[in-house]
Amino acid sequence: DCELIRRVAASRSTAVSIRNIRGHRSTRRGRASTREGTLRLVGGQSRNEGNVEIYHAGKWGSICDDEWDLNEANIVCKSLRYELGALRATVNSEFGRGRKLIWMDNVYCNGNETHLHHCPFDGWRMHDCNADEAAGVVCNNMKIFTSFSDRQNDNSISNEIDEIESKKAKERRNMNENSKTASIKQILKSSLILSDSKLSILTNDKLKLRIAGGRHKLEGRVELYIDKEFGWGVICANGWGIFEAMVVCRQLGLGHAEHAVQSPYFGGQNMSYILNGVKCRGHEASLQECTVHEFGSVTCSRNHHNIAGVICAKELPDLVLDANELESSIYLEDRQMVMLQCAMEENCLSTSAYSINFNDFSWLYETRRLLRFTARTANLGTADFRPFLPKHVWQWHACHRHYHSMEVFAHFDILNSEGKRVAEGHKASFCLEDNSCVDDIKPKYKCANYGDQGISVGCTDTYLHNIDCQWIDITDMPPGMYHLKISVNPEFKIAELNYDNNAVICSFLYNSVSARVWNCTSTRP
């Protein structure tokens, strides 16, 4: 019996051991032995990187990249026994398109959790994402040595790694030095890892660009032309997002980016991949100014199913926050828990509010300190701002007595001098409507009676300071100097003309009895 117990324990340990799995196949035996909440990485070129998948209810599923940052990435990597945590968090399906089954969205960790599913999130399979928004990580695979003998035993491996890295660095230096005379043909016959160098270094600014395969001239797969012998090629869409699409549409004179596509919808399955890991800021005049991770004979994750494409548009909305309204409306309020029941249902309070002993009747009279303010958002673009979710999936909020058309419309964050969040950033669901309009523009959108929602061009949507959840819970935050950051459309779910005015960041002084905000400037979320 003891031997049997040991075998069962060993098999369970093996089942939850950390390994990188590149595919989605799993045997019946594997499913039976996999524990609830097990994590794995898929699609990466090495064991320490990939999209994150979690095992729940007998199935593997992806995690949406909304709210995904180093806090969540560190918990994933440490769960996978990378003791030094994460080097970076990845978004936009950087390691290939995720699964259709998405288990988690809006995961928000404070860094103290022992497992990812211990963090607050929207609920299993509750999300507003697609396969293009898979969250991933790159873990720090450096070893921590507990003794000198351990380090000696690992010297041979370390020396090999050092030699490989030195060789790669030398190749990159040679490539940069000889880029003007290097043969593109030679490069295209092999894969060159560039460590995120500018594409113009390789192409000498002679790269040709077009889109093809669309139903009209404003959409299609992105194609590149470098050499007659190799013809046109496509881009692997790992990490392809709205900022890269913005640059393509601008370069081709097609207006602005409405969607970034990661699929073979526009064809191109029989074409060669030339680029992988393209990263743009969105301001670049051409794709050559963006960085690229891999160039040449590129192997794309899940080959022929991850082709970069774009859908361009001539007119788009442009949201702008009213910084003056924010500065003039901010104040503190101490409110008892008995008056915060709706707010608790919508997760508008910090984590400590949910750890109260609810068996003690006095919890109703405990107080939370709230930083309250008005958020006024104007649409200064050329098209109406409309929710991307169809009307039939809008969420009814009984406390507010109306539907919320966007799961996350705004983020409220307080940052310290190092840029780290010190109060839990609140993710606000919103009902969007025209509260006031300029000139002769008539309000078009109303929340009441299941009306159409949005913000018309020339109109503003105002969430007053006295509305539930229009606050940040700062109960656990010590007094001091901070920065307050308010963002709208923070996850870039809806395309806009410009994202650089979607947030304001302000100096914020909190001295226990009062709050003051000043020096607000516009920035990107």
C-alpha cells in the first residue's frame, strides 16, 4: 500500500511538473492526470517563453491579455519554477494565435498570490477577447545557486551559453556594420535574429509594401517585396496589433487602422514568411522605421494560420479626457460598507474589502476611503465612438439599472515615483451616452430603455463624481506624493485616430485629510 501511494504521488508530481508544450494535443491519460489550475507555455522557441494556457474543467484554454503585465507574468513564471520571475509580459498573441477557448480575462494580481487563479478576474470563460489577444510571458531562466558546488557543476552549461550569446552578438555587430553592402539574397536563405533592430538597417529603405486579398482596397494581408528572385512575402502575425496596422495604413495612404488581423482570412497561405516580431509605436511613417525580431526565412508559429493583415478606414473616433474637470472635481470620501454593496458586486473596491470577516455583523459599519472625481470624455474624431460588443451581449447591472456596453472603458490608477501601482487600479465598466454636445449637434445615444450607446462626434460622455464606482479605493494607501492616471479605451479595443490623448497623468498629493491634483498632461494609456 505504501508503494502504491508513492507511485500515485510520483505520477501526480509528474503531471504538474513544469514543461513547455508546443502543441495543443493531449491524450486521455494526460487529461486525467492534469490538475485543476495547471499552467503551461505554448508556441515559444524555448522552454521559458510562450503564450500562457491554464487547465480548467478538463480543458486547456488561453488567457486574454487585457490588464496583463509583469505582476501576472511573475506569478506565472514562479508557478512554473522560474525562481527569478519574468523578463517581460507579452500581448497580442506574440507566440501565435491563442485557443478559441479563453478561460480568463482582466486578471489583476497584486504580486503576492501563489497562483494565477488566486488573482481577481472576470470569471471562468467570461471575456470580451478573441484568439489575437493571447497573453504570454518570457521567463528568466537563469539559475539560482545555493552552493559553490552547484555553480561548478553548471559551469559547462554556462560556458556553452556564453559562447552562443557571444557568437550571436558578433553576428549582429557584423550585420549592422555591413548592412549597406550585405546581400539580401543571402539573408533570405536563412533566418536572422535581429534582437529588435530597425528594419531599415537591412533593406536600405528599399522595401516595397502592399496589401492584397481583401474585398476592397482598404483591407488585405500585408505583403513585402525585397528581391526579384524571392518575390512578395508575408509577415508572421505573432504580436501583430493595432499600432503596426496604423503604420501600414499610413504608409500606403489608406487612412487609419481600424483592425489588425491575425489569420489567413485574406489568403497568403502559400507565400513565404519574411518577417516575424514586428513592433511599432504607431507614430512611424513607414514599416521600415519599426523594429523586427526575425528576418529572412522565418518559421511562424502555427504556420499558415497566422498571417498579418489590416483593415483601414478613412474616418475614426478620437477620445480626449477633460483634465480641467478632473482637477477641479477630485475629493475624499469615507463611506461605510453598508452603502457599498453594489460596488462590491462590481469589484470596485480593493482586495482588503473582500477579506473582511462577514460573519461579524459590525462589518457593515466599517469604512473605506474613496478618492472620487468626475471623468468627462469628448469625441473629437470624425466618426462616432461605438462599443465593439453587439447589443445582445451587453451586461445588465441591476444596481445601476442600465446596460454596460463595454466591459472595460476606463482605468483608474495611482502610481508611485517608480511608476508602480500603489492602489489597485479600478477597471470601470461604462454605459456610453451623449450627455452634452456642441453647436447644433443633437444627442444620439442614451443608456435608458436599452437604447443605443456611444459617443457622437462633438459630444461628451460625463461620469459624475457621485456615481457608484467613480472612484479609487485608497483605504490601504499611505499618505504621500503620487501620480494619478486616468485612461479611456485603455486596451485599444476600439480603433481611434490617435491614442496619445486617451489618458491624463497628474501630480497627486494625499495627506490623509485632503487630496490635490494638478499638472495634468495628456499621454497614451
